[in-house]
Amino acid sequence: MALSLPTRQRRGVASDLPSPSSSPSKSYEKEDKRKRSEEGPEHKAIGWFLPLLALGMLRYLSATSNIIHDCDEVFNYWEPLHFLLYKSGFQTWEYSSQFALRSYLYINFHELVGLPASWLFPDDKVRVFYAVRIFLGFVSVIADATLVVALSRRYGKRLASYALAMLCLTSGCFFASTSFLPSSFSMYAMSLSSGLFLLGKPAFAVAVAAVGVILGWPFSILAFLPITIYSLARRFKQTFLAGTITSLVLLVLSVLVDYYYYKRWTSSVFNLIVYNVLGGGESHLYGIEGPLFYLRNGFNNFNFCFILGLLFLAFLPIARRKYAPDLLIVVSPLYIWLGLMSLQPHKEERFLYPIYPLVCVAASAVIESFPDLFRDKYNPHDNSWPVVIAKFVRPLVLGLILSASHARTFSLINGYGAPLEAYKILEHYDDVGTGSTLCVGSEWHRFPSSFFVPEYISEVRWIDDGFRGLLPLPFNSTLGGTAAAPPYFNNKNKASTEQFIRDIEACTFLVELQLNRPYPSRGSDLSTWEPIAALPYLDREFSPSIYRSFFIPYLWQEKNVFGMYKLFKRVSK
């Protein structure tokens, strides 16, 4: 029987002992880092929580503090919605069934929130107004958050973080995100479509683009062309079916809704295109601007972000491996749309809304690429001092953009927010009784909508202050309401004899902007009018452009000139 003798174990030598560099935990960490670096930037992607939270807070601030930047927003969208909810409101010639240029399907989309809100707040129309605005902000949050998450998964956390900061805080996005305008709706669609495209869902991207064009603004189709064409080239069958089916469903639905309201078979989408493109349009009647209008406007709303966004193509050769072709496809509408819109004689700030998110994306890519200007292309880990400085400059540039954006936002809200606040005062003067009349003269274009007019005021009337264009008139239920084709409307912007009040003595309240001008104001007759609200309003004509455009502490109040936005009540006799 053989004995099993214990073998003598030799003393371990240094080579057998685990060294710090070869410990299992350290080896695992190195291998894990190597694998993650090979996986690309997706492992560093921003989750959904941060974009939803940040955008949610800023869009709520926008919804509750945003001013109304364009009278078209009031008369072409808020007023028809008010009529659908309360059976009163102003009608523009575009909503006459004779012309039928505006789609009620777009209004119905907002009625989905406005109607329940009117039930929830039956005696407070102002809350209904803000409920719709908050809904617009919510749609913007979903669209922009999708874009940010897609950017982070494709190009890393840093670029996505820059884009998120700009989408939240640049003045253009802050204001456009809660504006009740088709161009804002197309902006939502642009963000969502771009995000879906970067996430590898071309069919959904094109379907969303179709919604933005047909339900929103038909002319924005030009801005969606790059994503649509590239998506078709990538996955033709799925993309073609998604885009075609979505377009047909929406077009049929639009025609049916138009028939319901206009009481005749027509297509507001087709009518709008014919009027503006195929020879019928006379947009020059509403003002023309020079070719540099959008460049100036872009800088005001995005400051240095706009300049950097335009430089994206210049940086593309340096960062081609990172951004071509997909990010180039996403950003390209910025140049296409800006070029085409600049060629049109009639220009308005809202016409650029669809490409606002792309300005932020392009600028973010440029800022993120600063170190690539100095990095050795054969050494991706180059940390020479120019590269280090470029990395240090990135947050400084972002901070400058956000600071200037806040200055712009603060200046607009505080300089031009008086109309919304003045009209809110009316709810405290219902003791005058029902059947009161609110009169507005040259300030008709700053009327914040009938949502701010209490029920005890039976009508809002315009005073003839020399304006010779066609003004909105109340929807005429006697002639058919939304189906009416009133004879006093025309498409030549010629004033109607019925648009002005004939007897100013019938006015119970008066709204007037009093500026330091040589001509007298109606409200200065204190024997007739008692001021019940007076709020400062920035006098654009006499305020230096730099100080009125951007809030500079101390200098904003000192250098700018202010008038008084006043609400008057007729003195009882």
C-alpha cells in the first residue's frame, strides 16, 4: 500500500505573486474600459430623465412668461380656438369660406386640451389660455428630448449636453416652443423627426415629417427634404409606405374637417399653397424686408450660437469622420431654409422657427469640435497645450451664449410684457355690468386674444387711428359662423368700412400706449378716462438697439426709454 506523502510546497517567488498591475479587479477594469471604448459613445449616452426634467422646467417657464410676438398668432389661431370654445372671437379674411386658407384641423389639435380646460375652469378663460400653452410646451419637451437622447447615443454626452443647454435657454427656442403657430408645430416635428432619424428609425422620421408639413406648415416640406430623401435611399419600402400613408390620412382628414367648418368641399392646405406659390399670393402687402433680415434676427435670438451654427460646414472637413453623413443630413435644412427664406420679399421672425433646433445642434457640434482644430490627426490622444486650451474654451463659449440668451429673454419679457398683464386687470372691474365695450386703437396688433376679455365685456372694437389695412372682425354667426363668407373681407389688405367703431362714446374701456410723442392721446382727457392700469413698455424707436435687445444690468433701465401701456375706464357721470 503506497503511502500518500504530502508534497513539499515550494515558496512562491516574486513572479508567481499577483502584482498590483495584474490583479483580477484591475485587469477586469481595464478590459471593461477597453470594451466600452470600442462600443463608441453610446455607453455615455444621456438618459431620458435629464432632458425631460430640464426641458420641462424651461418650457413651463416659457408657457407662463412668454409674450405674444406676432399678431398672427392671436388672430389666426387663438381667436378661432376661442370661437370654437366660447362661440365668440375675431375672424380674419383667411378664415372666410371664400378663401379658406387656414386649416381647422390644426385648431382642433389644440382644442383637445382647450375644451377639457374650459370645462375645468368654466369662469377663468386665462387659465384655459395657459393650459394650451403648457400643452404646447409639453409637445416641445417630448420632441426636443428625443433629439437630445439621439445625439447623445450617436455622438456622445458632451455634444448632447451642449445641445440640451441651448435648446433650453436660447431665446429663439424659449419663445418659439410655446407659440401657438404652425411654424412652431413644424419645429416640434423637425426635432422629433431628426431624433428618430439619428436613432435609426427612418420610417418614423418621415411619418413625423409628414405630420409637421400637413398638420403644421405646408411650406416646411422644403426643410424636411434632406431627411426624407436620405431615409428613402436607406430603406425605401418602409419609409415610402410610412410617409405616403401618413400624408394621405392627414390630407383626407384635413379635407373632411375643412368641409365640416367651411361647409364646402375644399382643402386649406392646397388653397394656402396656391395663394402663396402659384400666383395668387401678394405677401408684399404685409411688408417686405431686406436680404439680411434673417441674419440679424438669428443673431438676436441665438447670438453667437447662430454664428457657430452657420460655421458647421466650415468645421465639417475637420470632423468629417464624426459627423458625416448623418449629422450633416440633419443640419443641412439650416442652410437650405435660411437661403430660401432670405430670397422671399416678405419676411417674418416666425418663418425661421422650423430650423431653430438645428441651429442649436450645429453650434453644439462646432463647439465640441474646437480641440479638433489643433489635434494631430494621426494621434487621437493628442493633449498638446493648444488642444487643452481649446477644451477649456468650450464651456466658456457655451456660458457666453447662455448668458447672452438670458439677457435677450429677460429684455423681451420685461420690456414688452405689458399688454398681457394690462388685460388681466379687466377681470377686477366687472362691477360696470354686462354689455360693456372694450375699445382699442393703434394697439390692435398687441391685443392678446379674447381669452383675456372677461365675459361681462360684450364686444371688442377697433378705433380708427389711421390704419388702412384690413382688420379682423368678429365671427358672424348670423352669416354662418365658420362657414361665413362676409362681404367685407378681401385678400388685398384693404380696410373695410365696418371694422371701426363709429361712436367712441360707446366705449367703456380703452387700451392705449402712451409714448413721449408730440401728439395728444385720448387717455390724457382725465375728465373722460380714469387710468386703472399703467405698466412700463419699452419704446423701441428711442432706445439704443444694443440696450433694448439685451438686458445689461443697470444700463438697461438707464439707457432705454419707456412709455406707459395703459388701460382706462370711462369716468361715470
